[in-house]
Amino acid sequence: MSIKIDKDKCIACGKCLEVCPGNLIYKNEEGKSYIKYEKDCWGCTACLKECPVNAIHYFLGEDIGGKGAYLFVKQKKEDLNWHIIDKEGKETLITTNRKESNKY
């Protein structure tokens, strides 16, 4: 499990650093985020949910059935839109409501 941070999209807000439970995300000399050891990522997706510009993608490897796809999250009011892009570029969208998801 691993995340990828697109340094060109990163706006150096630092929100991902604040929420990473493993303290795995750092800032470079420009203030932009990066993950030093991608293999150490726990896969919690906290950083994806906090990134306001979708600069963080989560790699869905073969070992977890993702077949090389990646995922990113866009927040729209109380909904989280989980975008899954497969190797061929096909997109699947899963929407969850932040308030309703913790109801049970």
C-alpha cells in the first residue's frame, strides 16, 4: 500500500502532515509534501481526504485486488467522492456521506 504525492499539484498547505498517523509525510525545501518511504504507508487514506487539491493518490496494488489502479478523493460538502482509475483509464466513482458513514 502506498500513496503518491504530485509535487506539481501540492500547494504546501501541510494538511496531510497533520493527519498522517505514522508521521510519514514531510515537507521539502519548497514546503511541498512528500513521503520518504512509500512502503511504510499504512493505507489509512487520511491524507487523501484532507488534501484540498487532490495532489495525493493512493495506489491499489495487485496484492489488495486493485490490479494497479489508483484512487483519489474529492470532497463535496458532506460527501466524499472516491475516484478509482484503473490501468486502462476507466474511472469508477463511489460516494460516501461523512455523517452517515459512522452511523453504525
